[in-house]
Amino acid sequence: MVNVNDFKCATDNETIELAIASRKEDGIVLLPPRVSDVEPQRDYWLLDRAILLPENITFVISNTTVKLSDACRDNFFRSANCEFGVDRCEPMKNIHIRGEGMATLLGADHPRAVGDGGKILCNPCPYYKEDMIKYGYFIPEEKRQSGELDFWDFHAYSYGTDSGKEGESQYGDWRGIGILLANVSNFSISNLRVVESHGWGISLEACSFGRVEKIEFDACMHKEIDGLVNNMENQDGIDVRNGCHHIVITDITGRTGDDVVALTAIANENYHPNGSLCTTHFMHSDWSRRERDIHDIVIRNVVAYTNLCWTVRLLPVGAHIWNVVIDGIIDSAPDDLFHEGGVLLGEGDTAYGVNYPDGLKNVTVSNVISNGRHCVSVCGYLMDSALSNIICRRPGGKALRVDKENGLNNVLTCNLVETAE
């Protein structure tokens, strides 16, 4: 293994990049940094831009923290095929990111942008209603007077110091993802703690034959910055996107702002090229040239909760998701947190697009305990599947909700348990 501490450059980015470029074997180990004469109090690595990972590399983060600086509007790590201004994303293989001991990825103190491509940057961006009315310049005067705010007043805007800056995108995008891998086969991400990510913690696009395991998330969709609690949108945990297959996701813990684990095969007609901003996808959306579906995925041993949405979410829009095993899901939300629930299967025909009647099939969901309004919710269509051992522990909550009259087609259900009010 190549020890990054054997190299020394002007910045931490340059030091890590030189170590990667100099390696003669596949391994890089990132230990706690050497004590700096300039910053003797800093015991973590500080990034101003993403670390680009080439093929055939194992990057080990050993008992240290990697933090984004306030100047960084970028990922912690991404596969090196994700290049700005290049309309291609060549296949890559054998990329492994592994933590040892306490390995932490930590967001910036003052992030430049937080949220996905649909969230407008705002600074300040108050989280609590009373602060929104007092400091939220995006709240119309009539709503300030009435105090009647709707869902999108709370969730259309997200904190970012780039707000109002000329030449900077005023929306979140894929640069806010913690770890981004695209078109990568034979990969793994393991044993990491991801704290206050600027967007999704981990995103996989068109990736295959890989594992994501032993990941702890710590995000809650808000953060106190300079004395004010600010809104931090779309802090999902793990997002599996179009074209992904043969992936195991296991042993996930902690809390997230949005969905903990989401399989989102969204293939609508909105075209964007590789690397375009104002979207959380890096890869292009010409579906005649790339796969749109997701299949052969295992999600197991998730003990976590979301501040708003779902512990596990499957969303096929203009695409199909099939061959999915979901087993051992505990929505560990505290009793005073009112959120959606455990597992969401499909979605109604919304702004995302259309769910096909056969869009979600060959899915098993078993051994789920939720403290949300619904333990398992079928909002779209589900066929040729099985749901078993489903317990909703919130009094008055539903073990299974099916929105459409014909939402289930050849689906076995058994052992559904609800808690009386």
C-alpha cells in the first residue's frame, strides 16, 4: 500500500493526487495527516475538490476524517470517468473505497450548495417556520402575514453560500454527492461514516457487480450555521440509478435527511448530456444509448431512519425494476418524528412520470418494522412478488397501504401486523 503521508505538497488535494499518480500497486492508504506547522490543530484531511479515482485502485481511509472545505463545491470521491465538459463516461472497473477503524467523510462548515437539481440555493435558508417568516426572503409577504406555509415553502430551497453569486449555478447538482461512481463494474464501498453530506451520501449510475456495506449516515436535513438552523435538502443515503444491476447493499445504519436507500430508475423525456449541471445525474439521458432499468439488487440489514421520507424506496418511472430482495429493515425513527415509513414501492403518476403496470416485479420484502405512517406502501404497481412479516409499530399506522385498485398483481402477503391506537 502507498502511504499518502510519504508525500507532501502545498494542499491536501495535491498530496493525495500525487500519491495516487505515483502508486506502483493498487493500494492507497490515507492515515491521519502529519501535524502541520501552519495548522497544528488540524488532524483531518481538507479537500477543495473531489479526489478522482482511476481503475484498479483500493483506497483505504484508516482512522481519519476527510472533510470538505468551505471552498469545495464537489464530491469527496468520484470515478475518474466523470469529467467536466466531456460528453462521454467510459466504462471503468475495480474501484474500492474502504474504511478502517473510524473513517469519516464530513461536510463543510459553510457548504456552497446543498440539495438536488430541483432545489434553489438560499442563504440564509431557515429551517424552522418562525425563522422562515422572519428571515426567509423567498416567503411571499401574504404568507408572512398569515403564517400559512405549504410543503414547498419548506422544501423548495436549500442552504448554499453560492446563493446569489454571479456565474454560479443556483441549484444543487451531482457535485453535492458524497461518493459518485458512474459506469463502474466490480466495485465496493465499505465501513465509512458519512456526516452532513451536501446531497446524497452515495450515488451509483450504471454500476454493476458491486457491494455497499457497513455505512453509517448522520444527516437530518438541517444544520446550525452561524447561530441559525438552516435547511439542508435531499440528504439521501444511498441512491442506485438507471442501469445498475447485481449489487448488494447491506448493514446500513444511522439517519438521513431523505430516503436511506433508494432505487430510482427515472427515464423521462428530459434530455441532458454528461456532466450537465442542475441535475443529480452525471451520465447523459439518451435512453437509446444506455440502459434505463435496475435489476438484481439485494438490500439487507438496514437499521436507520429518515427525517422525512422512506427507509427503502423503489421508484420506476418510464423504466423497470425487477429481481430485488429487501430483507431485515428496521425503521428506527424516534416516536416524536412524524415521517412516511419503511418501504415505498412505486409511486403514483406524478411529476416524475408514469409507472408502468409491469414496472416493478419479482420483489420480495420481508422482516420489516417501521415507526412511520405506513410500513409498506404500494403507490404504483407491483406484480409477481411477496410481502411478509411486516410490522407497523406506530399506533394507528398501516402495515400495508395500496393506493391503486389494481396496484397488486399476483402478490402474496402474509403476517401483516398493526399496532392499535
